[in-house]
Amino acid sequence: MQPASRPPGQSVHHLIGQPSAGLLLFEWFAGLILVGTVLLSLPFSHAAGGAVPVLDALFTSTSAVCVTGLTTVDTGTRFSLAGQWIILILIQLGGLGILTFLALAFRALGVRMDLQSQAAVEDSLFQKNVAAQFADNFLRIIRVVMLIEAAGAVVLFVALLPGHTVAHSMYSAVFHSVAAFTHAGFSLYSDSLEGFRGNPVFLSAVMLLIFFGSLGMVVLGELATAFRRWRRRRDEPAPLHWFSLHARIVLQVSSALVLVGTLLILAGGGLSGSPAARVQDALFQSVSARSGGLSTVNVGALPLVSLLSLIVLMFIGGSPGSCAGGVKTTTLALWWARFRGAFRGSYRTLLGGRYIPEEIGRKVTLLLGLALTWNLLGLMVLSATEQAPLEQVLFEQVSAFGTVGLSTGLTPELSTAGKLWVILNMFLGRLGPITIALSTVRPDKSNLQYPEGRVMIG
């Protein structure tokens, strides 16, 4: 008997089932973490001080791939030069992982997304008109990323030269440029960047890398286009209509968060040095808290009001399409517009002179609800596994969820259960919004209707 032939035009994927986009994304990052764990567990990755336990290698690999920066062992002293380069490669692959994954899996491997997956990716990474031209934009995005990281490395190299050798300055500049732009939060120095408080050029370059890295690829592209147009018409400022509604919201909210965060940290006190030094530290922490993860002060020594300010900034995070974590700046803007409209008795969301579709408003409510519920659960879990003050536990939970990397000093002291929970936290924090969107149950299309009921609230 002859085997049944496959109908013309029917691919193998139709016979064995189309792989889930969310599952492929999960496997991409999980596989990268596993490879990193194996490599960081090998002796050549360890410094002369002793071997790194497998759990700590897993923790470091997860933190690098998820561009978080939380570490249970010191990167600069516990890992050899080879181990540090492995971490740097994991950071770069993890930072561009979602974009790289989409380009390879959905283009080179011939995996097609269903309409639901396409909508989720467009909401998370691109605007619809940009997503339609993803193949062309991918290479341009890579060029922009490499250009920014290279420019940052040059400035950092120059800033490092006076006090370091050429070889160390070059290596440190490349490492911190990649770590800052991808929001990895890793540093070669045990005190993060506290030793550079007297080097404003170095810190300014790092802040700019973190800030631009938090804007998202689409906004960076629009900024580059606007700059080219401005160069041709220098006699007049860049009008707002050069930017999309998304870019305007991202730039306005990001700038406002930096300013408000700086003022709150300054008002909280706890900073030392001259007024200029305190402003510099407050500004740096405000920028870095939104998923940057680097610090110029001892975060654990900050007063409670400053810690709470940092927690809020970490929860918000960066913008869609960036390497930053958190619930994103646009989510905050949409929630506020939705709240303001409801407070005024309007059932429509008005933002930037445009009415926002109700579908997007529902997604904002879902995302915030999931994020708050998950962090509340994490607070309870870490409170049960760790013997630490509540504010430190909350800080650790939100830092891991927002893939920030700041810590009050609790990370190296985590129990085995605490380390495993934070690993899960970093992983889901990195993949959460997109994975949830790709895996969301399809809308209920049932025609069954129920009678209305009324419940008292407030």
C-alpha cells in the first residue's frame, strides 16, 4: 500500500502542528540560559578564588540573559576573563533576544505567527505600520544598536583612561556600554559604579546609554529620522508632528519620570557629598532605577522614602520595544488617561489629542492586574523564605520582576528557595508581557448572554 501523499502546498507544520510562538520564545530564552549555566559552571570560567556553585552559575546566567543584573557572586572577582566575556555575550544576546528570536524563528525558520500572535508582537514591540516591514527594519535596528553601543564605548574609554591602563579601559568601556544600553545592570566592580562618583563624564555617558536604551527601537528610529530632518532645516525646531503619538508619549513620560524620580530621591535624603554630587547621584539613580540596575550609592543605606520611590520607578520600567522591564511607560500613561476619563465621567480614553481604542484599555487593565498580583505573591514567598525587613524583600521582588538589578544587599544572602524564586522572577519578568499576550486564551465568542446584576462598591 502506498503511503498517503501530502496535499499540494501543505507543509510539514500543518501535519505535525504549528509550533506556538509563545512556546518558541520560551524555549529560545530557556535554551540560552541553559547554555550559559553550563559554560559558567566550567572551571575556565572561574577566577582563582574558587569554583562557582551550579546554582549561582544558573542565577548569573539567568540574570545575564534576562538583562537584570542581580548577582549572588561578584562578577569581577569570582569569574575569570573568559567567564566575564561569556556573561557579556549572554547580555548582548539576551538584550536583543526578542528581536533576534522573531527575525530568526519567524523568518529564517519559516514559522508563521497566527493573527493573535502578530497582534501581541505589534503591541509589545512595534507599531502596526512598523511591524508590517519587520524584515527591513530588523537590520536597521541592529545597526542603530551597534552604533550607539560603539559610541558609548568610545566615550567611556576616554573617561577611563586617566586612571586605568589602555587594556582595562578598553575592556571596561565595552562591557559597561553594552550593559548600560541593554539595561543588564552588570558591573565589573564590586561596588557597581560608586567608585566613579568623581568622574562625571563616565557617569553621564552611562546615564545616556541607559536612557536611550529605555526608549525602544521605534522611538530611537524616529529620533534618528527627526535629527536628519533637523540638520537639513536647522533654522526651525523639530515640530511635534514629526513624531508619532507613541513616540511623544514615551519621550514625555520618560522625561517626567526622570525629573520626578530625581526630586523624590533628593527630598528623601541619605545622599552624601556636595550639593552637585547629591544631584548627580539622585539623577543617576532615577535614570538607572527604570531597569538600568547600576548604582553610584549604597542602595541599602538609603532611607525608606527613597527606597519606595525606587520601587515605583522599577515597577514602571522602560518603554515597549526596549530591553527594559517593568509594566512600561505607555502603560502608565494609558492607565492615567483612563483613570482621568473615568473620574470625569467619560467612558472614552483621551491621550495626546487622540481617543484610544477600548481594546488597548482592557489590555492595560489586564497587564497591571497581572503585574500587581504577581508581585504581591512574590512578596509573600520571599517573606516566607528570607529573614529580612519587608522593604528589602519588596525591593528585591520588584527589582527581579522589572529586570532592574538594584539590590539593598539581600541578593547574596538569599536562601536556596529564595534564589530559585528570584530566578523564576527574572525569567517571567523578561518574557512576561509578550509570553502572556501570545498565550492568552482567545476571546469568548459565545452568544450566551446573562442578565445584569448590581454590586455595591467603594
